[in-house]
Amino acid sequence: MSFTTIIQSSALKSLSELYGQSFSEKDFQINETKSEFEGDYTIVLFALVKTLKKSPEILGKELGEHLIKNYPDFFSAYNVIKGFLNLKITDSSLNRLLEENYQDENFGKPSHNDQKIMVEYSSPNTNKPLHLGHLRNNFLGWSVTEILKANGNEVIKTSIVNDRGIHICKSMIAWQMFAEGATPESTHEKGDHLVGDYYVKFNDEYKQQVNELVTSGKTKEEAEKEAPIMKKTQQMLLDWELAKPDVRELWSEMNRWVYKGFDETYKRIGSDFDHTFYESNTYLLGKDFVQEGLQKGILYKKEDGSVWIDLSDKNLDEKLVLRSDGTSVYITQDIGLAKQKFEEYHLDKSIYVIGDEQLHHMKVLKEIIRKLGMPFADKMYHLSYGMVELTSGKMKSREGTVVDADDLVNEMVATAEKHTTELGKVNDFTKEELKELYETLALGAMKFYLLRVDPKKRMIFNPEESIDFHGFTGPFVQYTYARIRSILRKVGEINDSGIKPGLSSDGLLPLERQLIIALEKYGNVISDASNEMNPSVIANYVFNLAKLFNSFYSEHSVSNAESDEKKQLRLCISVMTATVIKSSLQLLGIKVPERM
RNA sequence: GGCCCCGUAGCUCAGUGGAUAGAGCAACAGCCUUCUAAGCUGUGGGUCACACGUUCGAAUCGUGUCGGGGUCACCA
């Protein structure tokens, strides 16, 4: 039971004993006491004042007295200021919490198994390498998965790779025209970058051809349609659908290059999937329900043969689900894939980590599925996140302002190396150890930077700020962890009997209390983050915890504590803080270094 | 134009019904003979876009206005 739960239930019980009225948890709030007042937790009384017709002062005094009298083990003091009843928790409660949990690596995580959840994220196109936006997506998908797991759910990570369509044909055509057989091996370039380069070449060539046609008197629209390179690409797409061997072969080959490149990036940023769907396998899914929908009268056919659904009763337009030529559109396969996911995996929930520019699309998808009478519409959840923008505005591939994922990682690793070398604290590390440390710090900085803000909000990526290793950053938290590990190494081996927090006769000092109370909160933080599917809750929490520990560290000595009891107590606080930091960062996909 | 999201310190963000609105960065002033200074302590910095309303109480809820973004494809 968490402290807030204890306070809540004891207050409810006290109220009914005092006034013979029963209240629910919604009738009053419990907050942490603001630092300028005396106390740890605060019950806000105003709402009770009304129903009980008592002045806040009297009510607060009566409730405070009653709580202290009946729960002397838990509450040690109270005071009432205006409508706020401030309560102080006994040292013994705090000590007990510490004693019982300081070694528990699963502290704060419920042990029960709850739901089966699928998280789909990353979902790249195969014509371009991963960029900053994908990083936000990947970090978010990974972290939400970890958070849901920590909250007792079984989670399956998936990705749907958009491996077919006009975009990859563009890269293929440009490769045929310009590459002279170049491969990742022959050029020593990562496959995803190589294929991306030809996508760019396609666009350059296309633009040039259009311009030439325009100067020869065509309108822009005509020129865009008639540009030879575009015609070739469209023909290639048709050939692909007809499964022409030479086209399919090149397509497989180039996709293979891309996957190899993606795998390298995924491995480096610590992303992986339990199952990967490929659009080339799923793009025909969902056609079968069209017939069914037509029969049921949910879908209707227009004169040209195209099939539609009317969503106007849901304040949405009518939406096409099958083209007049009988081919399916994006949303058609989405319906099919959604169904396949639920049927194959028996999911309780299916989460889509997709940018907020697709909010409308996902709303339409869900509504169609509901109308078609599929039972899982309400189990689908679009975890939308805002676009990452640069200080100079949006990322535009055309203007070359896209921040490439691999470049960014490299840059961050170089920064980590520079800082580490300057500080010179790990000069005895081997080359391998150093390399690992740089990666840990670089990715810690990046992940923390992208996860510390509410996913729903769009965010500005400031290159200078993101490579900062001070303040509200991953390395700051990692540093706090390394610091604690250093204390523990110096103080000596920790064996189970070595640390036992004795009750210091001096009582707990303010920073000691604050730290234990902050640690106690961790379970609530995990469940909040899980309910909101919001990793920034964890990031903010762990930063505050680290900050608090650093204050404690500079104020009080662990190894040179005033007494042996104090030393044991502070060791326990340190051990538990390290554990919670490690655990929190792990929920963000961030590793901790023993030294840095 | 319809619908959706956002507007909090110079910048980037917390806070979503409670007390005198908080962090980090940037600026300034201190702190290494003691467990890692990637740290700690302090100072300055606010019309919570604006207006009206609901409430004992509003940055938080409602309505409207202004400003920014997204979306409304036989693209994916």
C-alpha cells in the first residue's frame, strides 16, 4: 500500500468515526505538502467543509487529532493552515519502508499479470534512412512498452515496414539510371543511406525533367504527368504488382540493403521488435470484408465501381475503401491488419505509435472498424505524438534539413567522448569500456531529451541543448547513479547483513525524509506513466529524485556519517536511490554506467 | 472554411481545480585538503496570449477573440 493510499483510507475511516458520514476518495485531495509548510502530505479540506458544515480550522484540528491518536505509528504531527491539514509521517514508517525495500530491484512494480497488449511503432518506409522523427517514435514505442510491462502487462512489440509502393520504385528507377551497379559493399555506404541517396537523385532528375517540359511550353500539371522518369516509375509499380521477376529481384535486393542498414541503427539505439509485418504481405488484406460490408449494406458502390463508407453521422466525411479499379487503398489494408493482429494474438489492446498528423486517419479507421461490426474497435489506441521541429522550422528533406538518425548518434557519441576526455575520470578504462561508456552517455542524452516532454506535444529540437550533459538531462541522472556506485565501492562490499538501517536517535534529517518519501512515490509514478502512456512522467520523476540526492550528497556524508546508525541509514537510502534510478532509466530505455 | 491540438520566465519545458506558479538552459555571485564539481548553494527574471463566465478557490473548467500548427486524397 502506498502512503497516499494509507492516508486516504485512514482519513476516510476517521471521518466516518468522527461524524458518522461516509465519504469517497473523490471528496478530498491528498497532495504533497509544499516545502514552505511543515509536513509531508496535505489533505485539502474545503470540499468536506461544505458537507460537514464545520469551519476548516475546526475540521482540520479534529481530523488531525483523530488521525494521530488512532494511527500513532504512521502520523507523528499535524498542523492546519486555512483549509489545509498538513500531516507528518513518523520516522519509523519511513525507516520501515526503507528497510523492507531498499534491495528490491522490482520495487514499485506490481507483480500481477494484467493484459496482453501490442505496441506498433517505428514503421519506416524503405526508401529513406531513419531520421529524428523516427527516433522520437522508436524511443517512445520502446519506453511505453517497458512501462506497460513494468505495470504487469504482456507486451508484443511490432513494426509494419512500408516496403512497397511508388516511393521505393523511385529509388529503384534512379538506381537503374545512375548507379552503374553500385552496392553498399562497393561503395562502403550503409544500405539505407545508399537507397536514400537514389531517392534524392530521383527527385532531382524529376524536377529537372519537369522544368524542361515547362520551358518547352507544357503546363506544370502536364509536365508532372508526362516526365519520362515518372512514367517509368509508374510502369515499374505496375510490373511489381504483376510480380515481374526482374523488378521483384531488384526490389528484394534494394530492400535487403535497407534492412541491413536499419538493423544496424536499431541495434545501436537499442530498438527491436517481436514481430515485423511487411506491407508487401499485408497490402491485399482487408479486401474480403469489402464484399461482406457491401452485403450488409454498410458499404456502398458508386457508378464507377469504387466502394465507399458513409461516416457523416460521426461528423466525418465519406471515405473510399476500394478504388474503381478494384485495388485497395491504405486504410483497406489497415483494417485487414488490425483484424489479423487481434485474431492472431488475442489482444486486449492494440497501440499504434504514430504521429499526430494521422489523428484523422486513425479516427476514420476506428470508426470503419466499428461500423463493420468488428469487436475490437474500442481496443485500438492511437498513441499520437507531435512532430519534432528544428529551431529553424520544420525538417524538409527537399531542403536538406532532415536530421539523420545515424549522424545524430555519431555526433552525440563524439560529444560524450569529448566531455569524458576533458574530465579525465576514467583514464584507466580500456578502449572497449570507453566505447561502451560513450554510447551509454550519448544515447542516454538523446533518449532523455526526446522523452522528457509530453509525447502529445510537438517539440523543438535544439541541437545545442540536446547535446548538453548538464541539468535536466540523461547524463545528469546517470552521473548521480555513478556517484552512488562510487560511494558503495569505497565504503566496501555490500553484503546483506552489512546494511541494516537502525533507527537513529537523532531522527531523520529533512533531506533524508524527502528522499525516502520521493522513493516511496515510485510505484505511483509507474502507474501514472502507464495509465497516461507517457514516459515524460518517469523522466521528470527520476530527474527530481537525482537532484534531491545530489543535494543530500553535498549536505551529508555517507561514509563519514555522525554515527554508525546514520551511516547505515544513508547507505540504505543510497542503495535504494541507485536502484530506483536504474529502474526508472530502464523504463526510458537508458542504461546506467558504473563510472563516468 | 469545418474539425482537432497548442499558447506558462529571454529559450526549452513541468504543473490540468487548491497555499506566495516551478525546473533546466542562458546571466550574475559563491563552493573542490573530505564519498566523482557531468555536482551543490544563492540572486535576478512572470499580465500563465486576451476577455467574460462557473467556483469558497482558475494557469487548470466553459464560452468567445487573437496567434501558431495539423488535418479534411481513387498518396502512403
